Amino acid sequence: MTVPLPTVVEQRAIAVALSDVDALLGKLDAFIAKKRDLKQAAMQQLLTGQTRLPGFSGEWEVKRFGEVAVPRKDRIDPRKAGVQEFCIELEHIEQGTGCLAGSGSTGEESSLKSVFHAEDVLFGKLRAYLRKYWLADRSGVCSTEIWALVANRDLVAPVFLFQVVTLAPFIEAASTAYGTHMPRSDWNVVKNYEVAIPKLEEQTAIATILSDMDSELSALEARRDKTRALKQGMMQELLTGRIRLV
């Protein structure tokens, strides 16, 4: 295998340029980790009532989870109902981010699917410790291994419900599962999980703050991914001699 080699001086200049990008990537990773830790701390404080937002007071009500949300029971058989263009499987939900990595559509051989609507909270009940959840922004169908949780809007706003299911205590409750090789969350356990909830106005205010933090994290991660792609392009050009440094 032949390797194109410039002079040692040029090699060092190329290495310095790539190392600078590596340093930037490292700083972005550290900044993202710090922001993620700050969001976790904010969630712990705001979603439990330990810290209150200005203008809000009064005791929070403690409810069983089954009072504030229930899994949607609607099912559809794609083999009879035809192709469903927007289908979410577990692999389409990113782990721990609340974002989608993609979507699919059903085919003639697709199995039974659950129906969900906009503002349902999708929660992966198979291996709940993988932390797969998404606040639906449109209607569609999903794997029956996913709960489509419908908020009781007299008690809880969907955006607040979504934040609740991301908390470690809820994940722990949902991880109390049946089955050994394919552990699934037990609704009989989850429905008795106790959750403290404020008035709807305070829920919305809390959810807005946390959503803004999520948006900031997403922007930082997009910048990091763009920088990583830029580095790959630089390597391809600089390490082959297609582009020369000044």
C-alpha cells in the first residue's frame, strides 16, 4: 500500500490543523456534558417542587401515575388497514435524548401497531432502562413495545408529563419489569408510581424552561456534529494532498 507523504514540516502543519479541530471538539463535548448536568439538576429541582418559579406558590398534589396518564389502547393491523406512512419503532427513538433518529412506514408483513396522536408521550416499555421517550408532534402508529401515554388534561399538561417520564425515579419504577430475556415495564407497577404535580400554569412554565434547555443542547450537539464532519472532510483533503496548506 502506497502512502502519499509531504515533507515533515508540512506533516506537522497538517497535524496541528487537525489537532486544533480535535481541541474544539473536546471543548464542545465538555460544554455539552456540563449543560446536560445543569439540565438534570434543574429537572430534579423544578419537577419535584424543591425550587419554585417566581410567581407560583401553594402545595403540589400527589397523584398516582395512573390518574394523570393512561396508555392509549387503539390498535391497527397494517395488513388490513393498508400502509401507514409514519411508523415509530424502538430503534427510531434516541436513547436518553427525547428525540427521534428516524421513522419508517408499515408494509404488508408488518405486525399489529399501536395508534398515537399528537401530544401523546411515547415511552419504550421494552428495557425501560434504555430511556426511550418522545413527545409526539404528529399522529402515527408505533410498535406495541411502546406505550402511547395520554395525559389527563384536567391534571397534567402533556409537556409536563413528558418531563416526568424522563426522571430517574420514573425510569426506575418502569424498569420493574416482567420477563427475563425481554423485560417489559409492568403497568400495574407504573400506574401506582406517585408523582407530585402543581397547577397547570406552573407545569407549562416549568416545561417551557426545560424545553428551552433541550433546544440549547440540540443546537450544541448539531454544532459538534458539524465540526466532526468538517474534521473528516479536512482529513480526507489534507492527508491525501488534494488540498495544501498555505
